[in-house]
Amino acid sequence: CGVSLFGDVFEYREGGISRLVDRMQRSLGTEIQVRSHEVNKSFSLEHIFRPPRWIRSTTQTLSSTFRASKNASPCLPQHRAHDTAAVCSSNGSSHNSQRTLHFMACMQKGRYHRAVENHRINDISTDQELFCFLRRQLSRRRNCIHRFLSLKCIQGLYFVKFRLWAGGSAEIREHEPCCTYSSTKECECIPPRAKVEPAPDAEYRCKPAGPLDVWPPILSQQLMHMLTSPDCIPADETLVLEQLPKRTCGELQGKVRQPAEGWGIHFQEGWDTDILIGVVTIMFLASLVFAIIWSYFKHDIQGAFGVSSYMITAVGVLVALIVNRAGRLG
């Protein structure tokens, strides 16, 4: 679709980068370039696409106009997860295909509160369906008004390990420094083989299981591109869906004095630069127009720009108050 993506990948085991590149090339069908930094075995991966950037921008603009009608079939309806026990059954006669699969998403619910949302994804079979589903969930949680008032947006998707407390709060185990400075020199952001099928006491389904040879297994830039442009994903692509930790034992629930460990994806939020630039531009243009009109009718340039500066200050304070309030509400 004309997008060039790049990012840093850390190699934990010899040959991990080669296996990752081979897997991505077979799955995505794109050219990938690897550049070694020779520091802690860090590499830079680049996805090279042929069409130039202006063609990609024009295509995305045209497709977004008709996205509402075109996405009606691939996107899935809303799912509501049923309450289930968090304890896994060790019955060997249960079939893997009949188990209810839950995908866990770590979301920011307020300034200091992170929560885990459980979603049933049994009906999802491709990456395109997965990211269409995620877009629908995000639109329900963060509409245009909330996004504008908070001045924040999703800026990264990361595979993470977390602890879920009894009250519903999630404590995310950040890859840096928890994994990078770990004494075991292993990444724990993907469930280990002992907890992944076909292990006897498996709680998750993902491929490959941890500990991984490289980190991240899929670049955050690639995941964000899929989230913003699911139409660019091939219809039969399943790379992300296979790697995604899917819980097979029902919804994860924390207990008092015994938080539950889980794996999922963290939706990392940050400042929305597009909205920030838009707000600043509107404030500047409005004050400039006011100053010009005041100067024309009152013949007082100094007074016009004095009032204009007060307008900018007042609007800036108002925006700060709105952002602060929206951040507390989540």
C-alpha cells in the first residue's frame, strides 16, 4: 500500500533475526532489509514497498471516504464476553477448537488507572477481521469528542505481560527495563511454552510461544499500520492472530492478595500531535483575525494585539483545564 516501516529489534538467541525475517517475508510478501547496530545485538528492520508515498496518501484518502460501506462485510459485530471462571480445566478430553478464546487488551482508564478488557474472538480467523474488531472496540470507547477533549490517541501496540488485581487494576510489566535488564536474559512478554498449547496445563494459544528469539515479535509500527489501515492487510493473513496470546480458560480474574498473571496487548496512549497543531493553529488564526479587524475599525494596532494576546492566553488555560479533566475521566 506504499508504506515504509522500520523499527529496532533485539536478538536474544543467535539466528533469531534470520528466522523472523524469513517468517515475515513468507507471510507478508514484502522486502525486508536488516541493518545491524552491533550493540547488544540490536537490529533495524525495514519493510520496503514499491509505490511512492504520495500514491499511498491519495489511496488512503479515497479509501477512507468509502470505508463505511466497504468495511461492512469484513468487520465483525460487537462481542460481549460472558462471565467464566479463571481456573483452567485439565480435562484431556476437551478439544482445542471448542474452547472459548479471549484476547486481553490493557487500556488506560484514567490518569493512574489501567484496566484489562477481555474480548471473545472465536469468530475471528484473519488479521483483517482482528483489526476491524479492534477498531470497532476503540471507537466505542474513544469517540471523536473524547479524543478531541483529551488530545490523546493510541500511539503504540505492544505485547506485554501484566498482573491483574482484584479491583480490576492492571500492572503492566514493561519490556524495558523488566526484560532487558533481567538476570535470565529472556523476554517474558509472550507466555512460556509451559502455559501454551499443547502443554498439559495450557492456558493460552499462540505461535510461537515464549521465550522468543527476538523482541518485538511484530513491530509496533506494523501493528499500528494494520490498526489504522486494515484494508491494506491481505484477506488470508494470520501472522498477528497466530502470535497474539489467546486465553483458553475463560476470562482472567484477579483475587484478593493474589493478583493473576496474564498476557495480552497494551494500547499505549500519547499526545495527538495532529489535534494539538490544529488547536494551536485555530487559536493563532482567530487572534490574528481579531487583531486585524480591531485595528481596521478602531485604528489601534497596539490595543488590538494586546487583546489578541489575552485571547490566546485565556483559550490556552481553558484547553489545559479541559485536557486535565478529560485525562482524569479516562
